Amino acid sequence: MRLSMELELQDVPGQLLLALQPIRDARGNIISVVHHRDRKTPRGTVPVRLIVEMDRSKLEGVKRDLEKSGIVVVRAGEERFIEEVSVILVGHVLDSDLGDTVSRIDSTGYAEVMDLSLSMPGVDEPSSAYMKIRATGKEEMQRALKILREVGAQKKLLVIEPVEDDL
């Protein structure tokens, strides 16, 4: 079963590895890790979102092991993102701060970038990024895509949407 977890880590070396060990021990398969090191929670911790595939019966043990290690488990449970769209950004994607572009989607709370691939043909040439976005519903996906279009216009990026995987 695909499960999502939201954790808060101390901003010290080794914390992310410490958070992943209980998942490994439960024989979970890590699908995605979104580590917002540049953002801090009100408690001064680093927010991390994980998507894992593992037996639901092992979730409580993983949560207990994380908390024993001093890691705050904000939320853990079934995958809440049900809509998925793939888009391509073309332009000077890195120079326009790709991290900021991803953060604008992730910070909504209803959508997040789940996969990202980058192609850079040359230093002075435009690059492209393949981005998979998931959202909690169809309306939320449309709002996330609207944000991405606005960001694309601000940063002079061409946004090609949606890219169907089964073509």
C-alpha cells in the first residue's frame, strides 16, 4: 500500500538517513522524498514529506521507531494525492530558480511535485524539466496548474501540459 508521511527533522547532518532507517527495516520501498531544508517549521525543524510503499500493518512500528529517534511524525497514513499530471517546463529552468518553482506548488498543501527530471543541453542553452504533479482532487490540480502557468509567465518559461504517459 502506498502511504504518505510528514516528518519534522532537526537541521543536523544524518537526520534524513535516521528517518529512512525504520522504513528500510520495515522493508518499505521509498517512492519519493521531498526535503525542504531551506524552510523551517515554527519549531525550527525541517519539514520532510515521504511517500512509501509498505504493508500498512507496519506503519505504527515505523512511527514508534521514528519517535524514539526524536523525529516528529506530523502525519502518517494513506496517500492523499489522487490526481496526477505531467508537465514540461522549457527555458532557463535552473537559472530561474527551479527550487522556488517546486516550492510554490508544494507549499499549497493540496498539491506537490512528486517527480522531476532535468535536461541541460548546454550552459547557455535553454533547459527542460519534466515534472509530475499530484493533487488531492481535480479542482486542486487545476489550481496547481494555474500557479505553474503564472510562475512560467513570470520566469519566461514555456509550460507544456499535460504530458500523457501512455502515448
